[in-house]
Amino acid sequence: MRKLIVLLVILILLLGFASAIQQYVPALHFSLPNVNLSQQTEKVKIVTEESITIDIVKKAGSSVVTIAEELPQSNNSPFDSSGFPSQPENIGSGFIISTDGMIVTNKHVVSDTEGKYNIITSNDKKYTVQKIYRDPLNDVAILQINPGENGGQKLTPVVMGDSSKLQVGQYVIAIGTALGEFRNTVTTGVISGLARGITAGTPFDGGGEKLDNVIQTNAAINPGNSGGPLLNSGGQVIGVNTAVSESGQNIGFAIPINTIKDSFNNFNQTGKFERPYLGVGYKMISKDLAILNNLPEGAYVQQVVSGSPADNAGIVQGDIIVKFDGQRVNSSTQLSSLITKKKVGDTVTITVYRDDKTLDFKATLGSATQQ
């Protein structure tokens, strides 16, 4: 009986407490706002590596061309020794830089000065190369075609970027005629290194040319890709694919686009590639190698061209060029890049290390011109 009385008292107290809450606290209502979802929905584009690549290929793919060399026919026969019709050999790639028919490629792609070359666009239109301008100091060539050769078809030039702001790890895309057979092949990767020094060349030409300050990438670059564009994620050309390592995998190289822009500006002003010329062959001594051998960092002179500005100034084989007109020569400020910033006829001071002494020489830069 006592327990029953206690339970009744507790029940009465609870009922009174609930009544007090209803009297002094407003009721709580939970409801969703009245939103018309069909009117509020916005189209959102999900940006992925895949979509970036597709957009860039659509944007720049039509500007990439294949370069083919016309092979001589024996005995005036239109057939080769196997009985099949003779056809041009695809030897490299290039890209359109102007609507009036200017195309950039590597110099080693069109190294045969007696050869006849054709341009094949992404939509299989064929053009005859009218003129070739070769840069004597860089592995760069500009080809001239006549856009009217195919009934006035419009040419779409690429958009050039700025290679001075590149960073290691940056996403890149390469387009070209891989192995001289697979046109407009697309590969992707990143910038693996900057300011590399290489010897450019492919099995197609059998030669090589020393280049400084090139871009290293792991985007697959094969023989036949030479001369094609290396693009950033914005679809801008930031390099010209030029070489691949034969001793490693996923190691390709490209000439920075700013080098090409400098060459093209020089060509527009003079109608030819007129470049300042010192006349030395050299190999860079890195900081680590300099410390190891107790030598200064700089450009070790391996060869001096007879009668060149360097020869006339008194520079000899074995000298280490440590300064060029007051600027230090090292892996980040390559000698070639310092020379190209000067003009033909400029007199510069060249500081060299020789026999444990530092010597200064005056040299008047000559002209390395090739058309």
C-alpha cells in the first residue's frame, strides 16, 4: 500500500511539471524550409585529370602536325623495292604558331638541307614546306607553308605559355606522332626536373646537339614526338619535345617555349636567326663536382673555335668560365642563356679560372646566322 501511494505522488508531480512547461515554454516545431530544389540546382563541372586532358586535346590537337620527308624514288618508279607504292616517311612533329602558315619543330627533324618536306595536319590535309629557317644555336626550326594550298583552309595556332614560371611536379601533356607512325598520340605526366643539360637527337637523324636549360618530364616521348608541343593544364605550350633518354624509362626532355619565343621574335625582326656567338664548347661543373675537385663552379671549356670571339679574346681549352659580364655562371644561370641575352657586337667581360688564378678577358660577340 505504501508503494502504491509513492507511485501516485510521483505521477502527480510529473503531470504538474509537464503542465508548467507547456505554460511557459513555446512549442518547438521542426520543419524543412520551403525550398524549390529544381530552381536552386546549379550545374557543377567536376574537374578531374581526365577532363583536363580531354579539354586540352580538343583545344590544341588541331594545331599539332606531322612532318614527313619525301623519299627519293629509284629509277623514277612510283614503287619501292617490295612492289608497294613509295610514300613519304613521317619523321617528326610540329605545331602551328600563326595563321599565315608558320610551324615550329626541332632543327634535327629537318636537318637534311637537301630534303623535301611535307606537313600533314590532324584532319589529313597535306601542305608542301616552302621554306625552312633553322636556328644555329638551338634545336629549333621554323617551317613556312602556304595556307592557300588547300583552298584557303584556316589554320589554328597554339597558345604559347610562359616557361619561366614552371615548377617541378606540374602536370603536363605531350602530343605528337609517336614512332613516326601514330599521329596525334597523347601522353600525360609531370615536370620531373628543370634546367637540365642534354644532347638532342633521335634515331631518325642519327645526330645530336648539346642543349642547356631544358625541361625534364615523365610524359612518354618517343622518336617521332620530336617537335611536338608540351602543354600545361591550361592548354598553353610550355615546351617543344626534343629528346628521350635511351638508358632510362619515362625520361623525356623539352626545350622551354621562351627559347622558341625569343628565336621567333629575332626572326620577325631580322628575317633570319641572328644570334650572339662566343665560340666555345663546354661542360658545366656542378657545385658538388666543384667541391669534390677543389675547383670553382662554372663552364669548363672543352673546345675553342678557331677565329671565334672567344679565341680572339684569349680563352683557351681548360679554362673555367666563372663569370660572364659580371654574372656568375652555374647550373641555374647557364652560359648559353647568358649569351643569348646579349646582342651581336656587344663587348663583354669573361672571367675565367686558370692555373689557380682568376683572369678577365674582353670579347666582342659575333653572329651565328643560319637561314
